[in-house]
Amino acid sequence: MRLGYAAGRVLASHESHQHKGTRPTVLIGKDTRISGYMLEAALESGLAAAGVDVMLTGPMPTPAVAYLTRALRAQIGIVITASHNPFEDNGIKFFSAEGTKLPDEVEREIEAELENPMQVVASAQLGKARRIDDAAGRYIEFCKGSFPNAMDLRGLKIVLDCAHGATYHVAPSVFHELGAEAVVIGNQPDGLNINLECGSTHSAAICKAVVEHQADLGIAFDGDGDRVLMVDNCGKLLDGDQLLYIIAMYRKQHGKLEGGVVGTLMSNLALEHALARADIPFQRAKVGDRYVLEQLNQHGWQLGGENSGHILALDKHSSGDGIIAALQVLQAVIASGRTLAQLGAELALYPQVLINVTVKQRINLDTNQTLQDAVRAGESELDGKGRVLLRASGTEPKIRVMVEGESASQVKKLAEQIADVVRQVAA
């Protein structure tokens, strides 16, 4: 409630400079977690107390809230979601009026306002709230609009896994209306089962369903619909790097690739090498879709993403969108006349081993000589055909040791050696 009030106060002060006598409006969406009811009501109360009007969409994918904030001319969009986390967790994401992340200075203003006591505006100035009844329909049309008019999905049998999350009532309509035969799983949310053994973080369910239903392919979303992974007709999973490669190559062949591609520090080295062979520039950003977006904007490029399945196509949407990313891949499948399995086979990922080492206190990875020596020794052994990455987890007391290269046995051995060095340093 205090966060809603603080955001409302900051908005109201901005708004009074621009439009005297009008009230700002905030759009609130959420995923399917049971705690969403409570947090939505609290945010709505805080915003109304600050004299801000509220529009409520109910359960909606995160990218849908980014789009609707822009389309409905709201001043801010808020999504109540913990994305791919289990149902006990929840969080709050903010979008600007343009459907992008809030500028840092606005975030800082809201944080500063949180320190101040709440003072409800005069009764006549209190904010009002209303439900947006056609939110799902508007977003379904927006997603369909990202797919070429001259193409459809007729003749394709697709399994969709909605992770019992926010895409459950949106994604099936998008793919049905574009002509696909859609078999839907993970579309019975009860507030407690979001991401539970389903969706993009637990891919066994969709791999099995695609084979059982003899489908052409499968599409798995996470709880809030900003990530996607896909499965070919044999039940083999394609990660974000492979999907990004398929989209990039299709765009390059059709003269639609503006500039290059942005990945992250975790993007597979095979992706970097394959794009280089195709003369497509490639940049790595820090892990996190906000950093991918920053790099895309800096270079004036459109396409980027993470191996987790966060894929940005800025000519289609201002934020990562699982449904729209899947449609970009399907466009390549249909135009090429080939299967997803055939397109996916063009990028054979290098073996990658990730070991998480729990540490008691923070270790400065940039200045620790022992760790830097271990990384350098590992890299010289890989001899340009692999890489070593150490990074601290942003959310847990862990150091992530990642080694990748062409030889699985060599990668595993090096990862274990370097993880042992990290344990010694951390002891």
C-alpha cells in the first residue's frame, strides 16, 4: 500500500506540471498467484489515497501490461508477478508510459517518497478504480498483429504449455485464431500451481506432451509470459540461444535484420561463432533482459535475448514477449518450409557446465588474484575454443562457475577444478 501511495505521489507531482487539474492513471495487471489478490488491493488503495485513478486488467502476461499501458495512455503500468518463481514468491514490476522499464530517476523518486508518512488526499480528490473488460481481447489482437497477414498456422499441430500462469486465457486464442490446432496444457491455474512442474522452467511436461500428441512442435511459457522455450516434433528442447539464432538467420536472409544481435554473458559460444560465420555482429550484455534492452538501444538494433528464453524483438514490442517471440520463430518455420527440428539442428550448442558454489561472504571476483589465475589457466587450456565465466548470483549467496567448450569431458573437468578453487577461497 505504501509503495502504491509513493508511486502515486510521484506521478501526481509529474502530472500537475503537464496537465493541470487532471488525475494520472495507473494500469495494474498480475499473474495467477493467490497473493496477487491481496497485493492488487493494497496497491490500488495506496494509489487511490494519493489521488491516482487505477485500471485493473486481472491476470495478464507481463508484456501485455507493457502494451496496454501504452495503448490505454496510462502514466505507469504495474505487474504483480514473480515470473518463473514458485507460487509463494511475488514481486512488483513497473513500466513507463512507453511500455519500457521506469527511468532510474523516477525509481529513485519513488524510493525516496517511501520514507515519508502517508497522508490521504481530500475525499473529493481520491482516485477511482475500474476494471478493463476487454484487456485480453486487445492483447490477443496485438500479438496476432506481429505475425504477417499473408501467413497462417493452418496444418500445424502445436502443444502450448501456459505454466498455469498469466498466458492461460490468452495464448490458446492467439494460436487458434491464426489457424493452428492447439493442444493446451498448464491452463488450469488455482493460485498455487503456477510454474509447478510445467512451463519453460520444467520442460519435461511439454517434451512428453509433444511426443504423445504427435504434434509438430511445442511452445512453453513461464508464469508471467515473458519467456518462451520451444520443443521440436521429437520432443527435443530448443533454448533461447537456438530460437534467437533461427529468428536472426530468417531476418538476415529476408533483409529484415537491423544491425546485429545482443546476447548475454551466458549465451552459448556456439551462437557467437555461428552468427560470426553469417556476418552478423554480436554483443554480450550482463545477464538480465534490462541489460539486453540497454545494449539494443545503444546500437540501434532490434533483436536480442537470453538463453533462458527472454527474447526481445523491438520492432514488434517494447519488452520481451513469449507469445510474440514464438510467432517470430514460426514465421521462419513456415517461410522455410522446414521443420523446427531441421532449423534447430543448424546451431549445435557447445557443452556447458554450470556449478553453483555457496559462499559465506561476498568475494570480489574482479580483484581476487587466485580466482583470476584459475580462470586464465582454464581459458588457455580451452585454447580459444571455449570460455570460462565466474559471476556472483544477484539473489543468492552463490558464485556461479560456468565453463563451455567443444569437448564435454574437458569442460566438466575444468568446471570442477575451478569450483574447487572458489570453495578454497570462500572457506
